[in-house]
Amino acid sequence: MDRDLNEDDSVVDLSFEAESPLAPPTELRERLPSYDWLLQGGRGQIFFPPLEAPGRPQEQRSWPSFLEHRVPAMTEEVAQEALLSFVDSKCCYSSTVAGDLVIQEMKQQTLCRYRLETFSESRISEWTFQPFTNHSVDGPQRGASPRLWDIKVQVPPMFQEDTRKFQVPHSSLVKECHKCHGRGRYKCSGCHGAGTVRCPSCCGAKRKAKQSRRCQLCAGSGRRRCSTCSGRGNKTCATCKGEKKLLHFIQLVIMWKNSLFEFVSEHRLNCPRELLAKAKGENLFKDENSVVYPIVDFPLRDISLASQRGIAEHSAALASRARVLQQRQTIELIPLTEVHYWYQGKTYVYYIYGTDHQVYAVDYPERYCCGCTIV
């Protein structure tokens, strides 16, 4: 135990002190007047991006050439191979059915899936602190802090979400730790600074009840070394890591987010829509730019309406809190086939969807539950 402490380094019980002060240091507010409304208002503040003039709308497109795309027709051989491949991936499905079934009817339909992706950047400022390790301090004396949208950073690849944190230049200030009041440590709350605690075996009596022999766990002392502080009587301050000082500064948090709007055209078959939303399709149309404009003349009116609705929703959601960096809208063709087949006197149905021939078989015969997920 450390008993040679002078008055300035004395250890007091500060375990009740808050890990974080309720407000930034007064000096930080005084030296950063441009951030005063942030520092007085709380831990974080959203900064709105500067307004940018919209570009010119694109001209109407000619769709006949796009609509010449055709998904290959489904054959019985391909349909049976798709089911066999699906069954092989499931431990609970009998492959006998897939090999012996008789296909009676196939209903094929091609759907359109519209997707809009909007890649945006938002910036939030917050006051924070970290242990000060005697490195140089970039404070207000080195100049005025830039506005948050003026700070240049490397943007990640488009449509890849990420979050990064940066220290705002010239916003740092060193203060003594509020938790330990600059001592670097505080009295252990487990032993109250004694370094030892009452023996849990004999409860401090030095002997167990109704026994004349001394307690073996504490060797008859009635005390055990405190496990919380390893017998030192004090603990290193967790806030300043024993450095006694903290570096306060304004932190810029940048979030890159990819917002997604998705729509699948109506169909008359009973395949779940959530499967079709994830299905692999054949690309029919792709439009990528800093700003994309609604599709207004697509032959399938629902797709045009979905494009208009998606762009309007993203614009309303992001206009006041983020900067749009890139948008991408696509139209894909999704093949869907309903297969009716006969097996042992009964008729069943399964669905083949996507260009990679995924299968959905809700009533497949001869299934055995062994704990796997049935799709």
C-alpha cells in the first residue's frame, strides 16, 4: 500500500463523482464563441449542410429498346433441376420426391423491381474529452475553428455506409480531471482505503463458529486482501487513466448512410414479396448521378409512380439533415414461375424465382424436422 502521500496527493473517496461533467469547461465556451450555442445546449448538435442548386432534369427516355430484354422461358428440366438443388441444400428434405415428381403445369410471370439508393452524408458535433498525455494542444490560440462543413475529409466509396470521428481543429483545452480532481486516483470503494476487507469465511471473527482453530482462509487475522484494488487501498482513475488531466475538445462525427427505397410490381402468384425483394434479377435500366429524377414514362405505370414516390420520400427525409452525395435508381426483371406437380396421388406447388433459380416450397412432402430452418 502507498502510505507516503503528501497532502496534495492525498486520496479521497470520489467513487460517487460523475464519470462525465454536466457541462463543458467555462474556458472552452469562452474561447470558442462560434460553438457557444452547441456547448451550452448539450452533448451534441446537428449541423445542416449548405444548400446546393439542383441540376437540370434529364430528358425523357426511349423505353422500347429496354423492353426488348427477355428472360429465358422456364422448362420442365430446368424446373426439376432447381428443385433438386434446393433439396440438396436442406438436410430435412427427401430427395426422392424431387426425383420422382411429375410436373403438371407451370405458370411463368416476369416482374419489375424498382430500387432507389440515396447515399448521404450528415455531420454532428459533440463535446468530448480524453486523458491528456502531454502532447501538443491544438487550442483556440492557434486560430479560429472552421465550420464543420468546411472540414475536408476523405469520402468512402459510394453507397458504402461508414461512421468516422474527427477532432475539430483549434478546439482543444486541457483541464484537471473532474473525477479525481487532478489526483489520478481515488479511494477504493470496496475497502474504503484500508487495502483489506473482512474475511468472508469467518466474517472477521478470526475463527469459524463453534470451532477453536483459527480460520485458515485469513490465517486468523480476520481480514483478507481487497480484490477490488489488489490491496493498494486506491484505484487508478478510470476517467483520466491516472494522467490527472483531461483534453477537452469538439468532435466532428460524420455518418455516411445509404437509404433504400424498393418496389416490386404486382403479381398474381402466391410467392412471398419479401423473397422477391431479395431475388437476383436481370438489369433493365440504371441511372446514377449526384441527383436522379423521377421516371415518368415507363410502360408499367406502377414503376413510374414508385420512382416518383421514392425520390419524394428521400428528398423529404434528408433535405434538412444531410447532404446527398449520389443517387442510383435501377429497374430489374425478376422471373417468377409457379410449378404444380403430382406426387403419390397429391398435387403440390413450389416457386422458382430470380435469375439464379431460387426455390420456395412451402408444402414440400416428406420433410423431417431436425432443427434447421425451413424456407
